[in-house]
Amino acid sequence: EALVKSLASPHSGVRYWCAQIAGTFPDPVLTEPLYRLLDDANADIRVAAITALDMIAPADLKDRLKAALSREADEYVRDFYIQVLEEGEPE
């Protein structure tokens, strides 16, 4: 519960580090708070959220990442979305 609350902290450093921690503690209860971070103003937080969500692997992950990718303006973050989306795709 503390991690869920911290993912919504008004402090960007707290959100960033909690997203990092969420990646090493993959729990489905963290899914929605991490999805909300896909719209965070900080690109590093968005990347950390993508990484953590990839570790949790919720059933709707690909659809939610595709939707967030369509809103993403940062080229580095867009490339990261594409990399995660292409993982596991047949070549």
C-alpha cells in the first residue's frame, strides 16, 4: 500500500524511485498506478513505469502501451515503447 501511494507522490524523485522499485517487486496491485505514470511529465519516470509494467506483464499491457505510445512526444521514450512492444513478437 505504501508503494501504491508513493507512485502518486507530488515529488518526481519519489515517483521515479518507486517506479524503479516496482520493477523489482512485480505485483499486479501496482498496475494502475504505473499506468498513470505513463503520462507523467518526466520522461525518466515514464521509462521506469514502462519497465516495471513489462515486469508485471498485465494482460492488457500491449494495448495500454500502444495507446500511450500514440501520445508520446519524446523520441527516446517512443523508441523504448517500441522496443518493449516488439519483445516476444515473431520475427
